[in-house]
Amino acid sequence: MDVFERLAPFIQDFIYRSGWEELRGSQVAACEVIFDSDDNLLLSSGTASGKTEAAFLPVLTQLYERPSASVGVVYISPLKALINDQFKRLDLLLADSGIPVTKWHGDASATQKNKLMKQPQGILQITPESLESLVTNKRGACMNMFSDLRFVIIDEVHYFMRDVRGLQLLCVLERLQRLTGVVPRRIGLSATLGDMSLAWNWLNTGTGRNCAAPVGDEGKKRVRLHIERFVNYADKRDFVERDGTQNVVHADSGGDIGDREHYNYLFQSTLDKKTIIFANSREEIELVMANLREIARKCKAPDVYRVHHGNVSALLRENTEDEMKSAEEKIVTGATVTLELGIDIGSLDQVVQVGAPLNVSSFAQRLGRCGRQGQVPQILFTFVECIKINSSDILGPINWEFIRTIAIVELYLRDRWLEPIPPLRHAYNLLYHQTMSCLKGNGEMSPGALAQTVLTLGSFRDITQEDYRTLLRHLVETEQLERTERGGLMVGREGEKVVNSHKFLTVFLAPEYFLVKDENRTIGTVDKAYKVGVRFALAGMAWETVDINEKSKVIFVKPVPGISLVDWDVDFDVEFHTVLVRKIRSVMRGGDSCPYLSPRCQERLTEIRYIAGNTGILDTMVTALSEKKYAVFPWVGTRQLITLHYLLLQRKIKNRLPWITSVYLEVVFEGSGQELLAIIQDILVSEPDLYALPLPKDIQLRGKYNEFLPPGLLRKRFIEDYLDFEGLKEDITGA
């Protein structure tokens, strides 16, 4: 019997009605794993490759043939928007099945939630925070709701693996297992996973199951790719360029000619093309879209320009998603990471990336947004450079962002490589959160019982009992916890303020925002209080503050014409893997052709290769920049480079990363380059004590609830989860 014949009748009918000619390879493989084994399942394949259907078709078949006595399937997504999107798709699939589907998040119907608690069945779609709330606050209801839970489907696994929110999800799932005595099978879905073994281990945490990860042969896909470049010169008097007729063109209108040329190019490139324009910051995408809208106004072209990021109101984002999916006009939407994930917006004509993607995985996600329904994916990169004509810095003329983009493209399209996602082993901030959550749900517990409940969760397997004792003592001292007369522990006076806050369920950092309203319509949020009369940009439009309520954190605005700026705080971290950094060096060495570069970009690449070759940075670790200043190029990843930075400081050698996206260290040293190289080589054969490094007193990895942790544990987490001496040594000696 083939896989199709094993599917439930309502699914077979759905496949016929949808006009599918056959099941995809990943869907057949998923069915075989679900039908013929008891393993967890990890599905990793490109965007729009049918992963969601691959998970649901066999799972729903089993639920149809053997109905569960409670909720049978839990689908977990990082975004409410994804849940809403999947809800519509599932509702259509399940129309003739008799299997209900309920969405459960902050905006979902209370009536439907209450109905599910009274009569649990079918499929529940939920976010990690809402599941945490259920397990913490409604333990009795959970035992009834999930007593016969069969499957947990986790969408966008790579998204969860990257931060503490994913560990929170694993903790809650394990606590639910202990509460119900049921260990459901897990199914993980992702379009961008590097090291699959790391994903297997993550998905299996606390289940005791094996994990099957069928590999589909997607083959090499055709991609239309183009990279274009524009230039702003620092001094307009220095800018002289010849056009195609050999006439001299003077930039007498100022040094921003590259910006204006860039916006006009984007306008022409997106005309009558359904497009997502990605940028790496909210500030940049607001500025880009405001300029495109202004050009359209002057050209009397339709206003098809929208903005989609986390600070635009949910209603406006949903309207944009609906327009992109069904509007007759070709909508052009500017976005940050919010449209990287798989919200269904239909097929796109192209994707545009302004500047470099943050990493290879981000590029893969963004490229995957186009090329659906048999189309060839099309992506356009644009760069605007600011060049100082008479720069005295020998490395200054190298545009690292430009070279990094080429390296990212080469790694993904030629090498099929993606960054592995390193595990988070010492998430003490989550340990605090889960401790408080357990005490809130259970009431008083003895220290031993608390440790047995929390510290044995799979996400904390690398945290020692001594570390946990240190944390508990600190929490008692700071009144987060309180000792009872019987020697137990309960939530203390200060802890009550935390656990009773509506923000307690989330473990990710969220700045304090001001709500922006145009009369009664919510536009979104900003992170600064713009005073009355000040103009700023949000959701692709310019606004002027007409009133502000500081206490309620509400800014009342009116729309105004023109282009305004919004001054967002820097809101992204960047980290490069050694493989990416080495590819940057390979690109600069030359040899490989890059046919997707425009002539201007080809010239720029040739220039950068010439500079890099002449400076010696590609073959020599230490390069003199001036009499007492050196550039150290070990060509290693960010974690390894930071480790070398502190190891040199330990030897009283001043050095710094010139900028956040740097791939080298700038070192001030009185001796020769050979002497500096000898010191680095000596460091590599030493056995340094990382705990003795001259780290700043307040050094720590970012994280919510850090303020409640003892400084020693914050320092330990930085050392254990971020610094990497063994990787530094291995990468340099093995180069």
C-alpha cells in the first residue's frame, strides 16, 4: 500500500480538490516515519517545500483513525501571526474531518478557550508563553486537556534554537510531560538548519526518544541574483564622474547623490513587482520606504508601499499581509526579520536586500520567501557606500559588508552551508524564571524538591547543584524568595512583583515602548518620547506629535507630508562563524568569478582584492598599520576573536574590535610585528584560566531577568557560553 492510500479519506479528498499531482518526497518520508516508527521527526527543507503538510497529513490521519481522549496535537509557533495563518489553512484541510482546531494566544477568543478546557479534543495552536501560562496557572486543567496528547509540532525550530525562548519551550514541554505522565512525539519544522545533530539533540530533550530526520533531495535550484552599488562621497567637491558620453558630471547637489540614485533605482526595480525589501534595522527600512513613497508621489504612481516590523501595530501588519496575498496591485513591503518566517503572503516576484544579510541563515530565509509555485527565486542586493577620498587608513577602503555579502552568497548557493546553532548551556536567567514559575504553580517547596523539579529539566543538564544553591541563596537574600518556618521556599515579597506581572511569562527582552496613536487608530510603538511638534517616521509615514501622556506612555500624532527619521536604538547583535570569516578571506584572494555582480561591483571587488593583496592581511596574521598600531587577522569567528581580545588584554596588550562587524583586532604595541606574533603563538600553546581574564565587572550576555542573578553566575555564563579558547586554538592552528 503506498503512502497516499494510507492517508485518511478526508485528506485524500483534500489532495484531489487541491489538484496535487503527487506527494512530495519530504511528505512521503514524513508519513513513513509517523506511520511506521515511534520516533520524533525533524523536517528541514526549503521554504514552501510542503513541510507543514508533511507533518500534518500523517498526524491527522492517526488522529482520525484513533481519536484522542484529550487534545491530540499541539502546534507551537513563535508568532501569533503564524498561528493565525496556519489556523486558516488547517480549517480548510479539516473541513470534512470532524477534528476541531483551536488557536490559543493573547488575542484569541476566551469563549473558544473555555470550550476547549471543558471538552478538550483535536488540535491546539499555541505560543510558548501561553503554554507556560497554562502549565503554571491551570495545572488541573492541563492534566485533563493533555491526558492523551499524541504529538507536539514545533514550527520554525531554528528560530527557537537561537535563544532562551526555545529553552523555555523545552522546559514547559517537559514539565507538562511530568504533570500528565504522557510523552508525546515531537515534530520539528525548519527551513534553515546547519548542523542537524544539534537540532536532533534539541528536539529530543527530555523525551527519551530517537529522532528521524529524512533527507530530501531538493537538488540545485536556479536563482536570479544581482548585486548593485551606489556611492556617497564624503566631500562633494571631490566627486567627479564621467557618464557614458564621456561628459564630466559634477555632483553639485551634495554628497548624498548615491542615496538618491539608490532610491530611484529601487523605485524602478520594484515597479509593478510584488516585492519584499529587507533591511537589518527598523530605522533603515522606514527611511527606504518613506523615500520610495515620496518618489511615487512625485511620479503620480500608486501608493503600494507598506512597512512590516515588530513595532508596527498588529492590525497594520495583518492588513499588509492580506494585501500582499490578495490585492490586485503589486504591493512593495519593507521589512526586517518579521517577514523572514513562513507567513503566507502568496508568491513574490522578487526579494530585495538593502546591505548585507546578518548571516547565511538569514539570507536563506529571505531568499526562500520568493520562488514559490515553480518560479525561479529572484533576489537583488543594493549597497550605498560612503567613501572618504583621501582616507589615510590602509584598511579603510575595504567594504567588509560588501565582501561579506559575496561570501554569504557563495557559502549558501555553491557550498550549501548554513551556520550551526550553538547550544545555550548556562541559561541562568531561564533557571530563575522556571524556579519562580514552579513556586508560583506549586506553592511552598523544600529546596531539595525544588532542585529535583527544576534542575533535572533537560535544558539545565550542564548547570551544577552548587550553581543552583548559589542562585537560591542570592534570591533569598534579595527577597525574591522567602524561607518558611518549615525550612521550605516560597515566592518572596520582591518576587511577588515579578511573578504577578503580565510580563512574567516572556523570557525575551522587550524595551519599554510608547504607543503611537492617530486619534483612536494605533499606528505602532516607538522607544522614545517624541515631544510635541517633533516629527518622526513609523509604518512608512511621517507623523507629528500633537500630545503626549508620559504616565500612560501614549503619543498622539497627526500625519504630515514629507520624509522624517526615527531614531531607534540599535537592536540587533551580530556574530560570524569561522567558516564565514574564512570565506571572506577566500573571496578577497580572488579566483572565483561572481557573475551576479554589476560592473560597478566587479570594479569594487577588483579594487578590494588589490588592496588586500598589497597589505598582506590575507597571508600574514600581523600587519602594521602605523608605527605602533597593528591589525591582527586570525581569520576566526566572533567568539574566538573576542577570546583572543581578552587574552591579549591579560598580557597588558591594548587592543579593540574597530567596529561591531569586525573580523580583525586593532592592536597598540610597542614592539615589532614579529614580537606580537610570537606572543599570540605563545598564547595558543598556553593553558589560560578564562576565569582570570580581565573582563569588565559587569560583563554578561544579554537576557531578561539578569538583574535578579548573582554577578558570579552572569560572569560564568559569559565565559562558558560565549568565549571559546579551544575553538580559537583549533581554528588558527588548523587553518
